[in-house]
Amino acid sequence: MVDDMLRTPRAVRDAERFTAHNYHPLPVVISSAEGAWLTDVDGRRYLDCLAGYSALNFGHRHPQLIAAAHAQLDRLTLTSRAFVHDQFADFCRELAQLCGKDLVLPMNTGAEAVETGIKVARKWGYQVKGVPAGQANIVVAEGNFHGRTTTIVSFSTDEDARADFGPYTPGFTVVPYGDLAALAAAIDENTVAVLLEPIQGEQGVVVPPEGYLPGVRAVCTERNVLFVADEIQSGLGRTGATFACDQDGVVPDMYLLGKALGGGIVPVSAVAANADVLGVLKPGQHGSTFGGNPLACAVAVEVVRLLATGEFQRRSAELGERLHAGLGGLIGKGLVAVRGRGLWAGLDIDPALMTGRQACERLMERGVLAKDTHGSTLRLAPPLVITAEEIDHAVAQLAAVLAG
Ligand SMILES: *Cc1c(COP(=O)(O)O)cnc(C)c1O
């Protein structure tokens, strides 16, 4: 304990003294960053292999995004949606085009995008599908992570996320992830939506079996149910495509976006869908004071433009192969399984060796920052600007940690 106190930087202890302990951060205090690299208060550099849970897909302080933010700060930052501002239309049009949808609805955090998706699906269910009042249900998957609001944790299967936060919001049916028959069986005449992550990030970058997402698409179409894809972590280049759904040839009825949409600068989230779905909302029925604000739109439209070049999706696909080849070489040498796509990997460390937390602490000592999820599972999600050499460096450090 005393040893621990001495080794823990003072800023870490101060932070613990004055905040709720809803996180257990690594004992590192960051003061600046650029690209894929972080620098701490003592000038030590770390390779970022978490990228703010994919909020930093374009790296820290991408010049084009920072320039857009600076320029917007000097002109206009907030109007509320009571007035229209000059950054709004371009952002909404370009994001809708990127998604191949008619409309978008901007919000701030990922959880708000999920809440928006749930509200829209329910209203669509009552007004378009003809579900009897108060009877709508939504099918979700075991192991899901969709955010932290009271409604969202109501259908979480993670006891830490859920326990003692009830009473829970009804109207959700949980089925095993990846089991198409179970999903089809859970749908009834009052089902308005299936809400899924195309790859489950927090669960440990769990990729569903081949054919699952196309199967979900087909069942949803056949049963007149909306397929809502939570691409908040998987989308916007992370898996080597604009959307993880693209890689399975699947187009959902609704995309939920967040994290990287704000370029690592401001929280920006959005729902994208066609007019027959998002068009159910009328004035006064949903909103957000900060949603779609000028600063958010100025940054996010540049995010959309970066993605429209395809460069980041390509980098993620190509460098992802290198990352997965490197990690695959560690199976049997401390790793028992590696999953994922593009620059996104979930690693199961042999639990006899160390916990995920211990692995992260040892990686930190070697200048690589990553985050454990559950037990001995690690998640790697570096910024998409990372280079081949930096990937090799990260894999080498992990190999050294596993070798003890
Ligand atoms: C992070 C995340 C959310 C919640 O986003 P917040 O911005 O933290 O509210 C929702 N869904 C998925 C898949 C996520 O990874």
C-alpha cells in the first residue's frame, strides 16, 4: 500500500480524491498528444493503442480537424436548434450521403444516439407498423454495450453496469449474440426493432459468425422490423470499412454513430435513417440543446470529408492485417485467442499468466497504453494514423510482456 502510494503520481491521487470512483484509470497523467502518441507530465511518450475507445480514429489533433475547430471557435459556437446556423446543412447532407440515408439527427453522446434510436423505433412501430399502444418491444443481444443511461443499462447483461440501477425500463428482449434462430424466435408482432452492434466492442471485440448479420437483415425485412446497427465504436473506419456492416454486405435501417464522429475534439453523435423512419419525429418530440451545434458540425463535417476519401478505411484494412498477423503469432505464447477486424483486436491472455489489467500496467511501463475489458481480455484500437513500424513496436512490447 505504502509502496503503491509512492509510485502513484500525485495528480492521480488528487484525481481520485475529488471524483467518484466510476473508473479505474491506469496511473499515467497525460498532458499532450499528437497523432498516435501521448506525452505525460514527465515527458514520457506512450503509443496510444486505445484511441479513446475509437473516438480518436484520426489520431490526436488531426491538423484538418483542429483547423476547423479553431476557425469555428472564432466565429460561432452555439445557437441551439431554435435557430439555424450556417454549419448545419453541410454536415447533415454530407453525413447522410456517407451513410446512404435520407436524413440524419445529430446528438452529442453515443448513449443519446442509442436513446434516439429507441424512441424513433418505438414511434415508427406505433405510427407506421401499427403496434398497439404501449406494447412495442426491441430485441437486443447478450453481451451488448450501448451506453449508460437508465434505459440502456436496463437491457445490459453486465451485472456491474446494471445492478442497483433499477427499476428497469421494460420492452427489451435479450437473445444470445450470433444465434440467428434465437433472434428470429424472439421477434413477435409487436417487435419494432433489432438493436445490435455488428461487432461487440466492450464485450472483447466479438465478431459474429459468418452469415449472421445478413441473416438478421433478412429476418428484419421479412418481419417488418427495423434493423438498428450501433456503429458507435465499430463505424467510421475502425474495421477497415466506413461501417462494419459494409463488410457483411448489410445495410441497416438505422445507423447509430458517435465517438469518432467528433474527431476526438467534441462529443458528436447522430442517427442516420431514411425519411420513412426518421420522418416520424415532429417538432417538440425529441431534441438536445447542444445537438448539432456549430462547433460540433464544423468538426464533424471534416470528419465526414476525411472518411469520404477512403484513406482511413484503407489504412485500417491494410495495417489491420499486419496487426492481426503479429498478434496471431503470439497465440500459444501467452495469448489463447485473437479476434477482430481492421485496426481493432480483442485478445484473450492466458488467465494463468496475468489479468488484462496487469498486462496493461506492464505495457504502460513499456510505453504502450491499452485497456482491458473483462478478466484477461485486452482490447487494442490504435488511431488509424498509426504506422506499420508502430504496430510492430506495439506487438513486440506485448510479446515481451507475455514472455514475462
Ligand atoms: C461507447 C459506446 C456507446 C456509448 O457512447 P457514449 O458516448 O459513451 O455515451 C454506445 N454504443 C457503443 C457500441 C459504444 O461503444
